[in-house]
Amino acid sequence: MSKEGKGKIVKLSSARTRFVSIPADVAGDDRFPFETGEEVRVTIDDEKKRLVIEKSE
């Protein structure tokens, strides 16, 4: 499978909440570290200009 792919940031309503779409090739990889419905921590890394998604502790 693949550990890299192109996703999208999606806005579904007038709310400020955004969703991240993860490509099937990445989400279907046996190394994908998340389960559906799992809570995650989302952080903005200003230095590297990236969004980091990690498992919650």
C-alpha cells in the first residue's frame, strides 16, 4: 500500500470546523495508526508549516 497520498480539507457547513479527507490508499495501509472514531490531537507546527495529527494520550 501507500503511506503517502493527496487529501483535502473539507468544510461541510457554515461552522468553522474543517475535516481532513485521507486517501483510501493511505487509510487502507496496514501501518495506518488510527481507528474510525478514535480521538486525535491536532496541532499546528508553525516552524515547519504543517498540521500534525497524533493519537491522543
